Amino acid sequence: MPEKALSPDDTPPETPHYHGHRQRLRERFHSAGPDALNDYELLEMVLFPALPRRDVKPLAKALLKTFGSFAEVIHAPEPRLREIDGIGDASITQLKLIAAAAQRIAKGEVRQKHALASWQDVITYCRTSMAFADKEQFRLLFLDKRNQLIADEVQQTGTVDHTPVYPREVIKRALELSATAIILVHNHPTRHFSLTPDHAQAH
């Protein structure tokens, strides 16, 4: 019987020369910490579980060359990732898992501080949450009287350059949460994330 064709995620190289390299990366990560590794090396480690029988260094470098940074790689839209030779379902799942973990940690840090105490806090939080979204979002941050974050919700998702806003739904949700302040934010996916007083308003 002919052999079953291998997917991009499990095609083995001709020689497994990378086994020692993987172990050295793991040892350096544990002994010297993540700051001792370059972005492509961290990406290699992220891809290890998804591609156990491949040398992932060329793939990690190709991802960075295409998207620009570690953060942009893990937040890249799935269709764009699939354009990269060697990327399949397992690799995409692994990258999106890291992106989800980063976003969850960012939200947890804000809630741990209990407040968005400054404009810079708002910018930092929103940059983590939506900087790499490929469609416009209308996002609502509901706060109490001490600027404590009650909820962070995406009310609407639009196209690459448009998203609808429904004031009645915003007010209704604020009343449901007993919020005393609202920060309204939207992004511009056609360019790098920016947040100015025109893009966020508190009431």
C-alpha cells in the first residue's frame, strides 16, 4: 500500500539533527530565563509540541520575517498563517493558545490591580487585548465609581474598516452591571494599534 501523505505539521526531516538543539534551548530557557532567548528561539519552543519531528528553526524565522515580531506572529489571522509553508492545524492551535494565554494574563493583571488608574493603564490594557485584531471591534470597559474594572466586553465586530455602534445597547448593558463609568474603544486593523481621545471616551 502507498504511504499516507504527511501533513505540514508532521513531515519529518531527512535527519533528526535538531534533537540536541531542542535540548540545548530548553536548558538555556530554564537556566538563564526567557530573556536569554531570541524571538525566533521562543517561537521554536512554542512550536516544539506541534512539530515533534521537524526542525522548526527555519519555520520560526520565516514567521518572524513575514509578521515582524513574536506578538504579531501569535496574533496573526489564521488565513495568513496558513500561507506560510509548513504551518498546519497543530501549529496554529499552539500559536493561538499562547495568544489566548497572553490576553488572559493581561486581563488578570488589570483585575488584580482593581483599577484602571491612568490613561496609560487603559492604553496598555487595550493594546494587549486588541492590537492585532484583523477586524474593527467596538469594545466596552465598564467601571465602578473607583475606576475598578467590572467587565470588558466586545459589543460589536465589524469589517476591516467599519463597526456599528448601538448606544441603546451600551446604556442597557451599563445599567445591568451598575457601572458608573464606561470607556468606549475601537481599533484600526489596517494600521498599527493606536488609541487617542478620539478613539476612547469615558462617561
